[in-house]
Amino acid sequence: MGKQKEDLRAEIEKKAKEIYCEMSDGTKVKILDFNLAENPNKYTIFLIPGFTTVFLSWEILVEILSKEFRILYFESREKSSSIAPNRKVQRSTTLRKMAYDIKEVTEQLELDKQDYIILCSSAGGTILVEALSEKWLNPTGAILVGPTMEYHIQFIAPFLITIVPDFMKNLFMPLFRWFLGKFHVDKKEHPKQYAKYARSGEEAILRKIRRVLREMYRYNCWHMPHKIETRTLIIGASTDKVHATEEAIRTHELIPNSSYIDLGDNIAAHTQPMADALMDFIKEIEKKIKGLRMDELR
């Protein structure tokens, strides 16, 4: 009998119900349904993490919010949890397909028939901006944490991903970890953030991410934000090296119905300060809805 695989899930993660939604190309994507609150808020939170992001990045915030909200944690198709019908479909993953998956998932879960807020981060912001600009979904509001509108990827990253066979991935992990610590996250200053990104790289399936990484090398979507009509809150983290504050501010300036706040660092953007910002955002939306109703009665 083989050695049992270690369960690396967080305790709160184990409490979620796993839902698989089948996309139009046959790919099945996983949603973790945290329906744990005794008297849940009328708003459902639809959470879109970043590219290859592991759940541990959102563990604390989910634990905080799940006491009051139903949370649907969406694992996009580039993550190890997705099930593709064949390798050809795995290799065809693109940012646009990932954005369209949001449309298909929200339709299958019938979210547009209820009140829901989308919360996303980094590359989750990339695909959400595309989905919202295309009017593929209609959330009550959207919160974008350090959204990425263009990628500053060194040529070596997509080049290595392209030439390294799947079975040789482990041999290149030391180089990946060095590159991560050298150019993206200060390992000494932010050890937990570094560990999360390192784990996401270790769990990544190369066939699923090769095409996306090549696409990211020359990608930008600055022509999309101005098309968004959804009430939006942009979150900046001025001390975070990975998510550029300047890009977050520029995104806010391009989205007509948006506001901006700076939470300081990546930790605050994934813990209690983020939960507080979300609650304030909902209060603002409720106040606006109430004002519109009052205007209609006049």
C-alpha cells in the first residue's frame, strides 16, 4: 500500500463544498462553496484569485468573511484542480478563455439573479476586466486588488516554460525560486508571500500555463477598463513589489464608476483591512441604491 498523500489544504478549505462546472470546451473548473454563515448577508462573494494562486493566499480573509457571507472561490482553468478533456484543450488555455469561464460559471450558478460582489486579485483582475468590458456578467459590484493590466515578465520566464518538458519541471524549480526572490518578492522581507508564490509555481501544470505565459509577455488590456459600467473599488498596496500601485491608480482613473483606496501592503489586502473595505463598499452600494429608489418615488 502506497504512502498516503499529505493533505495540504487549510482547515477552512476543508469545510467548503466542491462544485465542478463544465465549460463549453469540456473543461471542468472547480468552485469552493463556503456556505457556513448561520444568517448570511444578502450579498454572495465571488472570489477570483490570481494566476496559479493557491488557496493559502486567501485563507485568512475567507475565514473572516465566511462568518457573514456565502463565498464562492473560483479556481480558474490554469490551476491544477481543473479537469480538461484532453491535452490539446489544456494547451489551448488563454486569458480570454479564462475570462469567458467567469461568464459560464456565473450563468450556471445563476448569480446574476441575486446580489453578488466579485472580489479578485492581480491576474484575476485581468480576466475580470475583460469579462466586465464585454458585458458578460452583471455583478452588483466588483473589488479589484492590485489588478494587472499589463505584465512585466522577463523574456526568460516564458522561454524556459516553453522549452522545459513537463517531466523536467522539478529540475528547474531552484531556478524558478531564485528568479522569484530576485525579481518579484523579497524573500527576507516577505517570507510568507514568497512561500505562497513558490508553492503556486510548484503546483503549476506546465501544459496549462505555457500559452498564457507567452501571451502575458506582450499583453496589456488598457483599452478595456473604460468600457466597464459596474460599480468598482480598486485596492492598492503601495509597499507591495508584485502589484504596481501606479497601475492600480491608472485602472481606477479609467473606470468611470470607481473609487480607490490604498491598504498599504499585500497582507492587509488579504486580511481584516480588506474585510473592512468590503463592508464599507457594500454600505456605499446600499446607500446609492436607496438614493435611487427615493428619486424614483419623488
